[in-house]
Amino acid sequence: MTDLARSEARAFLERPAGLPRPCRVVAAIPENYRTRTIVLDTALEARPGQFCMLWLPGLDEKPFSVQSAAPAAFTIAAVGPFSRAVHRLAAGDRIWLRGPFGRPFRRTGRDHLLVGGGYGVAPMLFLAREARARGERVRAVVGAREARDLLLADALREAGAELWLTTEDGSAGLPGRVTDAIAPMLAEDPPDSLYACGPHPMLAALARLAAARGLPAQLSWEAYMRCGIGICGSCEQEGMLLCTDGPVLDQPASV
């Protein structure tokens, strides 16, 4: 290796998280009819709940929760031009990454209740693997509108989580919403803490339920993010910037 090549390699390794770095796709794994997990040829110093900005030059840059740190992986639904373009990537194709960013989940206690709604299951899988690797109990509730929308259920089981599924139309698991499955748990065998990621109405309902039970809760709030580093203000929520103050926020353990 030439001195110039060594210098360029050193500069790449020392690149700040706020600058994009090129990565290659290793695999694109189908998860359901419109969702894939994209695995990259890099590792991240990331914690569950953090996110990265993925960039395709000439198209757009979007935030995605980290599903796995080593290797870096992101579970992405094809819902718009950028995500559909990511779905078209094959092994060996290049994508750029910035991050990780944001405030992660922090495990408290040794009995954890994880709740994922829709695409919010991805960081829950990361958290479940981290907790189980330390011998802690993990109960996971995954909710979706219908059976075909469920995500990462097998991966959660393989990670060692006790799993409950809910669908709003009753086509798989328990009929109803995640709160219908959680309420009996909180009454009969409450965990030490609750963690969740998903649509805002689901998180608001979980915040009320946890507060009524006096249960500590950490909720990851989804938002449209453009910069990821607290400059643009697009992710403002109640005076906070979710890209830096969150996305994981503590909820008061009282009514």
C-alpha cells in the first residue's frame, strides 16, 4: 500500500459520524411483501434505538433505525421513491451512511417488555438480542394491521424472547392492538420496564398505560428527519428535537 493510500484509509477510519461513508450491500433479505432487511459490509458503534441516515446520491437521504450493529443492518419498507430504490439494490451495490445518531434505549432492571408496532419492530430486535445476551428476560409484543404486515417474529423467537403477536383484523395472534395484549401482563406479571417503538397513537396509548401502572417506560418516537444532527428542526416535537433529544424519550412513571 502506498503512503497516499494509507493516508486515505486513515482519513476514512477517522471520518466523523456526521459525514457520509460509502458501504456495500452484502444481502437484501425479504421480511414480508414490502419490507427487506439490508445488510451492509460495515459495523457500527451503535446502541438499540439509535438511527443512521442512508443516502443514495442524486436521489435522497432518509433516517432508519439500526436493526443490527455488527454487521450494520436496517429493516426498510418500500413506501416511497427512496425506499423502493434501496429495495432494488443488490449485493455489491453501494450506499452511503451517516451515523449512528440519537439517544438510545437504556436497559433498567432484568425483566423487559418490548413493544413494536409496524416498522418499529427493528430496534426492538436489536434491544432483545442485547438483553438476552446478558441473560435477562425479554417479553416482546409485535403488532400489525394484518398477518402479512407482521415483521421479525421469527428473529425475536430465535433471540430468546417470549413473543406475543397481535393483529387488528385478527388474522394472526391475538385480535386487537398491542395494548390489549399488554394490559393483562402489567396486571398479573409486571416487568421492570417497558420499551416501545411504533406509530405515535400506539406510543401515546402505551405512555398512558405505563403511567397508570407506575411502570418506567422508554418510547422511541418516529419523526421526519432531514439532517439527523439537530440543525434543520424538521423533527421538532413539543420543544425537543427528536434526532438529538430522542428518538428515545423517558416517560414519567406516574399519572
